[in-house]
Amino acid sequence: MLEKAARRVAEMRLDNVRLCWGDAVDLTFADDSFDAVVSSFALAHVGLKERPQALSEMFRVLRPEGRLGLNQASGEQFPGFSTGAQIRDWLGAAGFTEVCIADYDDVYRIVTAKRPD
């Protein structure tokens, strides 16, 4: 996926993008590093027990007022993906506020949340 992303970045001539490999439950970035964290279908590749820690890491690397965006399949429809209730509980435990979960066609789920000031 990093190779594919690198090709896209080059094709689009983006000079403000840095791609890197990492561990979702132990991010190597400093606290308060990013204005936004976006994860598309990646959370399903993290073990169920480790997902709360991955979301806590996303919270940690966000700056105050930073935004989180998650895209995934509906856990109610597809085993292996998180349910809306799980996501809401984990995000709340991590400290996120303004959690919004929107399901589309009972298949896709978009989740947004905010790290408070």
C-alpha cells in the first residue's frame, strides 16, 4: 500500500506528504503532532483487543482540536470490523468528543471525532 500511495503522491506532485510504515498501537510520532488522523479500513487489521489502544494512540498524536476520520465496513454486517457501539465506547475512553457515526447502505461506516482543547 505504501508503494501505491507513493506512486499517487508522485503523480499528484505533492510535496507536503510523508509516507511511513508504523505500528498502530505504538505510533512513533510525538504527542500533538497532527491536525488530523485519517484511517481507511486499517482498524480491521488491528486485533480486536488492540483497537482501543490504536485509537488512544491516534488521540495522543493529534493536536488539541484535532480531528479523527475513520472509514470502515459496518461491524454489524461484516465480522472482523468494529460495531458502532464498540467504536463509540473506545473513542470515549480515549478522550475523543463530538463522535459522529454515519452508516451508508448498511455497509460503509464513516466515523468522525475531535480531540478536545
